[in-house]
Amino acid sequence: MSRRYVNRIDHFIWVVRPENIARYVEQAEKLFDVDFEHMHGPTVAGTDRDCYVSFDAGLEFMAPLGRGDPTSAQFLEFLDRHGEGPWGLRLRR
């Protein structure tokens, strides 16, 4: 018996600087008429980054806050090299 795995795009990840994340989230909420969920950040225990996701809009804003974990360090390197912008897609089965 063969299995067929189907991946789909869950949401699009946009990497931004920490000082800009609140403004981008507010603008996207108005533009797409959706709400964003605060997943990580200074007031949320966990990783060394700030993150807001709207699954309805299919969009995530990610802002690294330091190099405390490998993923945050990767996002900081991306910002240093390319500036704010699209980082990638999150796939889900």
C-alpha cells in the first residue's frame, strides 16, 4: 500500500526589525480585516523573538530579539544581509 503525503502552504513568514513589528501587524490587520495572534515575544514565555500570526490571512511577522536560540540568530543574519522582507513559507500536512 502506498501513502500519498500532501503538503500545503500554511502561512507566509515576513521577517522584520523589532521596532517595526507592531506597526506592520496593525497595518496588516486593517488591510486584510483579520486579527493576529501574539505567539512569542517579550510578554510571552519562550523564544528570543517576537511573533504574530494570522492563520486567516496566511501571514506571520517575525522579529528576532537576540541570538539566544539558533532560529533567532538565523533571522538576525537574514535581516543583516537582506533587510526586512519575505523569508519563506510554512508548510503543513
